[in-house]
Amino acid sequence: DGGITQSPKYLFRKEGQNVTLSCEQNLNHDAMYWYRQDPGQGLRLIYYSQIVNDFQKGDIAEGYSVSREKKESFPLTVTSAQKNPTAFYLCASSVNPKNIQYFGAGTRLSVL
Amino acid sequence: KNEVEQSPQNLTAQEGEFITINCSYSVGISALHWLQQHPGGGIVSLFMLSSGKKKHGRLIATINIQEKHSSLHITASHPRDSAVYICAVFLPDGLTFGKGTHLIIQP
């Protein structure tokens, strides 16, 4: 089945540790996105990529990094510089930035 | 920066009721997205619309570009419709999301 797969579903980070969230899509979409969701708030854009080997910062990119080496993969690294990483992270993709976005099931990150 | 306001924030209704969720935004947009987030967190795209009305099953979405307003309606609501419904607007630099409407349909 076509879709977006995020893993893991739950992730725990120790102080000072970098962790990487996986996002894979087999929809042949050019554009991919990472969002962060906090309780009572709307989704906020962390990074997005319109095409392979290119990505742009979103509204809250500090403390995060991404790569887009393959069309189907857009991993997000939460670095130790992100002081408040506990949140629900959602990955999405679309044919292009003006088209409907399709979302993964999300990864819930907590700090130990 | 564009603000997206949804109302109500929370809504509890009885099974079978007609549900309306509203979304207002402050600047011109090219299109609007309605999304559904289930208790587990996964998000499903319901509609993308830039004018008029769209219908899918018991769900109907309308948009009035001049009034900067959209509504999502659910007819013959069912407990499985219980979810958070999110409105998002397309701006040149991407989507801006509302905070969501938490809907509970009681049997």
C-alpha cells in the first residue's frame, strides 16, 4: 500500500543525546515536511524539502536537522541543542507544496 | 502573519446530530485543508478546497473566500467521528494550522 511510514512510534531521549526520527514515503512525492505538535497548539513547521538534496527551515528549526538524500526518505534529527524536545512529531508529503498533504502516524518523543 | 481561528474548541454532541465546525482566517489564501486527527495521533486529510463546496460521504466542506471563512459539516454524526478536526490554510510559504476542534459524539 502507498503511504507514509514513521518510526519509531515512541522514542525516549536522554539528556545530551541526539535522536533521529524516520520518515519514508512510497507515494513518489517530491515535497516532504516535518511538523511538531504540542498540546493545545496547532502544528508548527520544523523543516521542509521540495526536492531531493534540498531543504528549507520552517518556523521552529532551531535544535533540529534534516537530510534528503533520497526522494522517499526525510529523516529528522533532534539534537541536544533542542532544550524542549518532548512533543508529537508528524511527517507529511505532497506532490508539490500547493497540493494536499498526506501525513504519517507520528512519533511521540519524550525526555528521560 | 495569518491567524487561523477555529470554533468551537470543544464540542460534545449526541449520535445523529448535525455538526458544524468553523474556521476563519485573516489574510487571502489559495486553498484550505481540513484534516482529521484520531486519538492515536495519526492525521487523515479530508478535503482541500479553494472555492464552493465539497462532499465526501457524510462530510461536507464549504468555503467563502471573500469572507475568509470555511465550515466543516458532519451529517448523521456517529461515535466514530470523534476526533480532532484541524483547519489549515495554504499561504505562499506553506500551511498554517488552526489549533483544532475536539469533537466527541456520544452514543
